[in-house]
Amino acid sequence: MESESKHDMQKLKEKLEVSDILKEAVIIFFTNVNFIIFTLLISLPFFSLMVYFETCLQQTLIETSEILNLPTISFTYYGSIVDFQMRDFTINYCLKLILLGFIYLVPLHLLELCSAIITINLASELRSEDTKMSLKEMFQIPISISILRGTLLTSIYVLLFSTSYLFGLLWIVINYQVFFKNLSYYLIFAVICSLAFSKLLRVYLEWSAMWNMSIVISVLEGVYGIEALVLSAYFSRGCQRRGLLLMLIFFAWGHFLRLFCLYIGGYKERNGVAAQVGLFCLANLLKWVVCMIYFYDCKERSLEKKVDEELGQDVTVVHE
């Protein structure tokens, strides 16, 4: 019995690596059929809207590519005024961009948040109890209104920060494509833009892990808004590399699916986009289970470190 307790303590002190977190998340997700069915059911509204959003987005990306590849561009020395051929840049195109922005920021965000809250809460129950639940029991798990409101507040901050970084990445790409691509020294500018893009992407992925953890904290700990973000940053100290790698996996998977769908022309048919979005939604649910496990591990490491520091201070005082 003593040896078992020592083994458990030793296991707790072992830092979960990226592969360990993914393995535990896959076990929680795929070993309980009811959990898969339940999370997929609650994700149906998100899935339906996402199919429409992806179809419009991919069509818009094709149109944007055609516009940017039009014969450009005349520069004036003062003011760097760019004269585009705007024949395809119509009012309908602008309205489509506005519609995509609205869908992404409001209904899509809210539907994903609802799915995330339920998934995190249920995955935490399954992890702590280590027992299987029926679908009826899953539907009966209560979520308080205060948690919904508080998590919504946290998610608004997360959305503002993440959107700002995404606009930064988009700004770098547009600058290269529009302003620098046809210059005689384009290779130098390409290197500069690539370095800036990779640096900003790295920061974005590191912070994404922290932002997602703040959502988990709001759901499981009842801490909301800026306080949740501060607590998430505290728990994330020393774990940024793991968070970066975890977010990179899901970021790469989502964009691989989108680019592959664009490449094969899947946006022309709903079936292609539906398959892409289905795989994305499945990975998105798994991502929230991963974030929940990542949070618990970071929290345990942080608390253990705090205890060790306090014990070290006590020992120093005794020696003095």
C-alpha cells in the first residue's frame, strides 16, 4: 500500500509531455462512446453554421487571390499610393467580407463557446470520476448561469486578443503580396516578411494555449475575465513550449484541411466542405479535452513548485 502511494506521488510529480497529454485526451475522448455521441450532438449547430462559413470563406479566398493577381500596380514616391484595377472588387465582395466577419465574431464564436463549455465540463467529470456515464446522465449535468456569463466575458477578451493577432498575420501577408511582391528586391522583403510572420505566429500559438486555458479556468474554477487570463499566465509559466506544440498541432490540422479542400475544389460542393468541417469539429472537441488536461497538469506543477519554494524558505530559516 505504501509503495502504491509513493508510486502515485511520483507519477503526479512527473511532468506530462505533449504526447502524454494527447494520449490521455484520446483515451478520454474515444473510450467513451456516449461522450463522442453527446459532444457531436451538441456541436451540430456549430457544424451547420461552420459549413456555410467555410463555403463562403473559401469562395472569398479564391476571389481575393484573383484580385491580388491582377496586373498591378503603380506607385507614387510620395504617399505610396497604389492604383489597383478594381473591376472585380465589387460591393458584393465587400458585403461578403462584412458578413464573414460578423459570422466569425458573433454566432460562430458563441456556438463554439457553448460546445467548449459543455465539453470541458463533461471531460473534467469523466477524468475525475474515471467512470463511464450514460447519455441521460450527460444531459442532466447542470451548468450554472454564472459560469456561462463569466466564461462569455473571458471569451470576449480572448476573441479580442486573438483577432488582433490574426489581423497582424494577415497584414504581413497582404503587405508582401500587394506592396513587395513585384519590387526588384522582393527576395529581401520576402525574407523579412517570413521572419516577422513566423515570429508573430509563434507568439500567437503560445498565447493561444494561455487563452484557451483561461476558458478552461472560467468553466472549472469560476474565475472570469482578466483574472482568468492572469491566472492562466501564472500557471503557464515554464510550460510555454508544451502549449505552443499542442496548439501548433491543431492549428496545422485545421489549415491543412482548409488548404486541401481548396486544392481539390471542395468548396464547389457542400459534401467536400462538410467532410472538412466534420474532421475539424472532431479535432476541435479533442482540443478542448487537451486544454483541460493541460490546465490540470500546469496547475499541479505550479502548486508543487510553490510548496517546494515555501519548504525551501522554511529550511533556510531553521538553518539560520
